[in-house]
Amino acid sequence: MTAPALAGPDLRFYPVRDSMTMLRRNLKHMLRYPSMTIMLVGMPVVFLLLFVYVFGGTLGAGLGGPSGGGRAEYANFVAPTILLMTITATVQGTAISVAMDLTEGVIARFRTMHIARVSVLTGHVLGSVLQALFGLVVVTGVALLVGFRPAAGVGSWFAAVGFLVVVALALVWLCVALGQVSKSVESASNTPMPLLLLPFLGSGFVPTDSMPGALRWFAEYQPFTPIIETLRALLLDKPLGNHLWFALGWCAVMGLGGYLWSKKLFNREYAH
């Protein structure tokens, strides 16, 4: 009788299992260092309070509406913009986290372990999306307290949440790539800065028809304007028009481009 062969090591990869492990790692980091989450969520709240209570009376006067414009009308106008800024603030933190992994030698340690390569970035992406959803809940609650009155039905709310998840995924993958091209954690905090500025140069805080010619052209064709207008239409029960298709197109470009760019950069780093 021959002795049974000894079982060798399991050399198979389990991307889903390893991704969940990396997700738990990132969630534990968020719980261990809550100051980062508080800062990323606190900034949109500060902008919301600033624009509603300081500028809302003046900027809202030109909006018209059933109440004749003013702070209440402006709260409805600006709240979708602040929700988008909640996502852009969160993904800035993703770029910082990715840069920290690269500069502190964590990737070199992962390279010696038997884990699916894709799981390292996937953990960052899933963790960032969950963090963004948490921030959106907090900011929406504050917006309701300061006068935001959405007219969306149940179906429109589900559509708005799904759309925000799509936007978050697209921007997260873009910022994962930006975090990898940054040479330090400090530069990673600055590289995604245009994502925080674009809402100011679009229809986020004032209608584009109030802008001068060249700026108006840029505001109407930059990525965040159709995203903001789609959110406004879903939350305030207004016609979507072509904004949804332009917004989804921009999300596809940013998300797919960010994914392919991230994958190329990470494979090159992982192979070293």
C-alpha cells in the first residue's frame, strides 16, 4: 500500500476573498484614524453652511422659483453640488492612502504574500465608496436641516443613490491612479485638487448663463456640470434632458481611464 501524497500549498488566487480582506484593512484604518473621515466630511458641511447662510440670500435672489428666490431656493440649488463635493473630498483621501502604501513599503510586503494582486487596489476602491456613502448620508442630513427640500419620489431617490455610486466609482479609480503617480503623500493631497475646484467653475454655485463668454463655454462642457445637473433633476423632480447621458459618458471616461491607468502603474510597481 502506497502512502498518501502530502497536500502541497494552495497556489490558487482568490480575488474576491482577498479583496474583502483588503477592504477590512482599509475600514479598520478609517476607524483607527477617524480624524481623516471627519475632515473629509466636515469640509463639504462647512461649504454648505457658508453658501446657504452667508451667500444664499444674495445668490438665491436671481434664481426665482415659487418662493421668489432667496436662501430657501438657493439651498435646493446648491445641495446637489455639495453632495458631489463630498465625493471629491473623499476620493482625495483615497489618493493619500494609496500614496502612503507606496511610500511606506506596504506594497513591497504584499508582494511577498500569496494574495491576488488586484485585491490591493480593489480594497482601496470599495473602502472609499463606503466612506463616500457615509459622508453623503451625513451631508444630506445637514442639508435637510438648513432648508434643502427635495421633491424626488422613491424611484428618483434610488436613481440618485445609484448615480452617486457610479460617480464615486469613476472618481475613485481616477484618484487611485493620481495617488500612484504622486511622489509623496504631500503631493498626493494636492494632485486631486482640480476635482475640488471644478464645481466652482461649472453650474455648481451659480447658473452658467450668468457667466462671461469663455468661462460660460468651459462651465457648460466640463465634466461636473452635467453631473450636477443630473443630480438636481433627480432630487428636485425636474426633466433630465441630455445631462444624464453626458454625465454617464464622463463617468465612463474617468472610470475606465482611471482603472486602466491604475492597473498599468500598479503592475509596474508590483513587478519591481
